[in-house]
Amino acid sequence: MDTEISRLIQAELERQRHGIELIASENFTSQAVLDAMGSCLTNKYAEGYPGKRYYGGCEVVDQIEQLAIDRLCTLFGAEYANVQPHSGAQANAAVFLSVLQPGDAILGFDLSHGGHLSHGSPVNYSGKVYQANFYGVEEETGTINMDKVAQKAREVHPKLIICGASAYSRDWDYKRFREIADEVGALLLADIAHPAGLIAGKLLNDPIPHCHIVTSTTHKTLRGPRGGIIMMGKDFANPWGRTTKKGEPIMMSAILNSGVFPGMQGGPLEHVIAAKAVAFYEALQPDFKTYGKQVIANAQVMAQELVSRGYKIISGGTENHLMLIDLRGKFTDVSGRDAENALIKADITINKNMVPFDSRSALLTSGIRIGTAAMTSRGCTEDHFRQMAVWIDEAISNGQNEAKLSALKHEVNRFMNQFPLYS
Ligand code: DSN
């Protein structure tokens, strides 16, 4: 019997139980989601789609995958969904493969301003295979200037425009993005990996009516298993005039499905798809909206508390679950890496993050990113988040003081005893 891995899984559970988790892309799934992921479904091969598989014995997983698709369509008001992408990056890769040719121009949000690696970063395949161009935020406001996005689109003639981010605390003007995409003849993709749960709760702008294609992960604010999805509000005939042997236009749903399989992936992870279906069921319940409202309220309180302690939040505040903090607003000599290291000694987990117009490298950074989705799932409300902001400030301000950090860790561990996990 392997005791080493079970001991390490137990150690990770204890870490999750006793620490404050503020990584903006993480969350705590329900026990039901965990159970589905750890089920016998992992044994099944099911290349293809429900009713059209390349393996026998798929009658049960067909029902599971169809349920996941139907629930996801209901949750977002979408006509089409693909639940097979193994991750958000795989979902984006499958879309790019479906709608672009190598060398085509794309326009996405700059990674160093809060965008995502898979939206054209030069170190990612998306920036190697396609001609990547970027829009960013204004230095003074920390927000995206839509007139400049339009100007950039007119200059570079992208085939695909991508909106969505990993570290942007403001909502997105999908309607204006669509007007720009239409003007330059581009398709519009929204990657809603971060705010998906808040969009499902109808607490943020809805990309579905405006964007040709929407991708997401399922494990951030949506609180499901680690994975990706692709959706379309309405299916449409491909814009390149491709037809079937019978001369009928090929629909985008067919193009995206074959972009995922066989284009990008092999066998779908049916245990993860079942867990996605459980998470979509949970997100369809009325209390998920209550959860989303609390996530946003907690983020706003935490941002206010940090601002009152001298921290600079990019864009001045937050409308979603996260905030990006420029440490240069308060310290001259503390990098994001220093802050991350100090906080981890107090059992507070965040991640260092580049800030727009950063003067430090990606390994050091001048910023940290904080998100409230995970701790809200644990049951924390505004007063708890005010307290967390105080501890964050104390830890960063005393990054060299081991005794202080150790005392903070004890307080944090005691605090977390109130919020049991997977008991
Ligand atoms: N999902 C990204 C994040 O926001 O942490 C990393 O790829």
C-alpha cells in the first residue's frame, strides 16, 4: 500500500484547513464534487461525444456528459456547450485551432497588465503560432480604454479578439468589444475563467449575448472541479463558407467540437465531467447567487481596508472577486515575491503578480493578487475579511521579523478552526 502519497494528501488537506487561502483562481469544491472526481468514471474511455463514441460501454457516461452540457447551457443561457476541455488553456487552444490559421493576427489583453498566458503571450504556443497583439490598461486609471482597443483593432486587423483576464478587477464591456470585432471583421472570444461564477449568478455583465464564443475554467468562482468549457449563446454557420459534402454550411458547433476532439484532446475525463455536472447543479441553486454577492462584498471591504492602510489597488477598487495590489504604493523595497514569502510564513496564501508598467521582472514582481472566492466558500464575511487585511498588512510590513510572522501564523491557524473543511 502506498502510504507516502496518502500522507502527502493528508498534509495538503491540513494545509488547506488551517491556512487563509486568497489565491484568486482557487476555491473549495463541495464534497459531492470531490466524490464525483474520485469515482469509477476515471476508468472509462469515451473518445467522441454522447451518442457518437469510438468506444463501447458509453451508455452511462453519455448520460452524464449530456447532463453536464444541458445544465451548463441552462446556467449561462447558452445554446451550445462543450464540457470536455481539460483546462481553460486547452479550451482556448481548441478555439484558436478551430477559428484561426497559423500566422493569423489576434488581439488580447496584455499578460503584464492582467491578461492570460494563453491569449498570445510570447512564451505560450498562442504567441508562437499566431501573430499576437495586445491592448492594456491606462497607467493613470488602471482601466481599459475602449477607444484605444478599437484603434489597436483597426491597426492590426485581428481575426480573433479576446476579452477576459486573470488579474483585472473591473467588469467587461462585451457589447463594445463586439462592436469593435464587427467593425474589423473579427470573431470575439470572451474568456470568463475568473468571473464565471459571478456571471452565472447574474452579478456581472453577461458575455453570452455579445460574444461569438465563450470559454471558461470551472474551478475558480464557479467552484467546480479543475477543468475547462466552451460555450456559444447561439450556434451559427461558419463565416468562411465551409460546407458539408451535401453543400450545407458547417455550423460552428461542429467546428468547435472537432477542435476539442480530435483536434486538441483525446479521451475526455468523464469523472471530471461528472464533477462539472455536479458543480453546475450547485450553481443553479438560489444560494449560489447569495454566495456570489458575498464574494463581491468581501472583496470590496478588503480593498477598502487595504487602501486605508496605504496600499494601491490597480484601478482603485474592485467589482469582482479579486484585486491587484501595486506594493510600490506603500513600500519602496518590498517586491511581490517578498510579500508572498512573508505571507506564507503566516499561513496566508496569495500569489505575486506583475502589475501594469511593472519595474520588476515576472519572478520578482511589484504586485500581489488577492481573491475572495475561496474564503467566502469557507463562510467568511465582511468582518473576517477586514481582519485578514490587517494580518496581510502586518505580515508584509514585518517580512523580516520571524517572531512576528510566527505569532501571526498562530492567530491565523486559530481563526481557521472556526471554518471546518471536509469534516
Ligand atoms: N488561471 C490562472 C490564474 O489566474 O491563476 C493561471 O493560469
